Amino acid sequence: MNERVTFYVDGFNFYYGLKAKKKVDRNWQSAYWIDIVKLFSQFLSPNQTLEKVIYFTASPLNQDKSNRQGAFLNVNKLLNGNKFEVVRGKYLKKIIQCPIRYFSLNAFWAILNASCLNFPSNQFL
């Protein structure tokens, strides 16, 4: 009996890996429309059977990019049926605050004045 294999694909990294490769070799641009199931089937040994490819992604915020991604995923689903599954996530907005905001200007001038630079504290005000 053959071993059943499922591939889990991080779509974001897969896409940006292809994009980076395209910068080195323009011929890779055609890989944007690759048959995902066919690609991963090539990694199977003779005693393995492809169960499915599960592709994890989130829709791009840009509408044109989202439409292209949708077409890519729909074509793969049409070509491969139940062997291709898409799991959709979403982007989360993340605000990063720099910890330097807690650093006081007076402390900055004290450090600067104590350094070998010895700028007068009012020179930059």
C-alpha cells in the first residue's frame, strides 16, 4: 500500500520566493501560473501517493493583485479538484511603536554632554 502525502504550502512565501527568483531570471515569470499539484507531485517517491496540496494564503489588499491571485487559485482548483485546497487567512494590522519615545530629551543631552563630543546643550535647539 502506498504512503499518502499531503503538502502544506505557505502561499505568501511561495509567491515571494518566485518573485525573488524572477529578479534573477526573467524566465521564472511563467511560474506565477504554475500547476501547484503537478509541481508537488514531482517530489513524491514511487511508493507515495499525493493526497492533496493545502495552500494557505490571504487575499492581497490591492484589488488588482487580489483578482490575479483569485484567478490563479481558481485555475488550480479547476485543474486539480479535491487535490487542491485553499485555506484563507487575513492580514492583521500591527502597529509598532519605537521604545525610544520614552527617552527624554534632557536625558539625551546629558548623555551627549558627557560623551567625548561635548556639544553645548543649546546648540541644536
